[in-house]
Amino acid sequence: MLTTLSLFTFATKFFISLLSILNPLGALPVFISLTSKYSKEEIDNISMRCGIAIFITLMLSLICGKFILGYFGISLVSFRVAGGILIALSAMSMIRAEQSPTNINQSELDRQSQIKELGVVPLAIPLLAGPGSISTCIIQSEKFDHWYEWGTSFVALFLLSMLVFYILSSSRKIRERIGRTGMNVLTRIMGMILLAVAIEYIVAGLKGLFPALG
């Protein structure tokens, strides 16, 4: 049976490992680019939906991820390839400094619908809660033997989601401190890094699908 200290250490390691994979600070250029036309209240709404989507996605991955993939006949390597392609598309937009055009005649209903969807796709999935974090949760769950390991993992996921919400909702303040030039440079640098990560996902997935490539 785990002691209080070892249980805290276990939860901290799980939290830090997922935080390093999610990397919400690295996702700020994408978030700022996608939310540049929204008000502070709308950004908070998007950030909250993103945090909730991350919590639900990772919690489901922790509980029954491997069973869901197995039920639909989807392997982790296939999921990694698909996620890598989606991330690569976002990375290319960052490198080109492209923003999604806004139709000035867009109805309020469409705007609210876009706000609801944006926090989930592509921000929560696959940009933050992508193949890496989902795989980590699935692999971690195989090591659980007691209910308190599950409980502390859920607490870690909740705190992680709240941290993501805080960072994203404070994106404009962070941008003001860095400056427009700094954000432009950071956007392109992170775009290159994100593209490299996407390629790693795709290559690792293809090697899993086609062992001869290894």
C-alpha cells in the first residue's frame, strides 16, 4: 500500500509528465492566432471549454482508452499518424502566419457555434490532448492496482486542466509582455517545432504500421 508521500510523488510525476507533453505555453501562438477576433469573455469561454475537453478526453483515455480503440479496431499507431497529420496542418499555418478569415456577415449563431467548437477542435484535440498525452494515459492506467491510484490521477488531470485554462485565458497578457515581434518570432519557431513533432508522430506511426520501415 502506498504511503501519503509516495502517493503524492506518484501524482506529481504523472502531472509533470502530462504537462510536458501538453505544453500549453507552446500552444499559445496557435491559440492567440485562432482567437484574435474574439472578446475577453469569449476567450475565457473557449479556454474553459478547452480545459473541460482536455479533462474529459484524458480521463476517458485513462479509464477505457485501450478498450475504445480496440472496439473500433483502431491501433495507437494509426491514431498517432492521424493526429500527426492534423498537427502538421496547424504547424504549416503557423509558419505561414496564416489566420482563418472571418466573414463580417457571419450570423451570431454561427459565431457562437464556432466558439463552442474551437475550444474542442483543434485546441483541445489534437493540439493539446494529442496522441502523446492519450498514449501516456493509456500506458499509465495499465500500472494501476488500487482505487487511490485512480483517484489521485483524476485529481492530477483536474489540476492540469485548470492550469491550461488559466494559461490560455491569460494569453493576451502574456502576449503583451512578449510583444508583437516576439509573438511573431515565437509563432514561427513553435510552428517549426510543432511540425517536427508532427513528423515524429507520423514516422513513429508508419513504423508501427509498416515494421519494414524501421
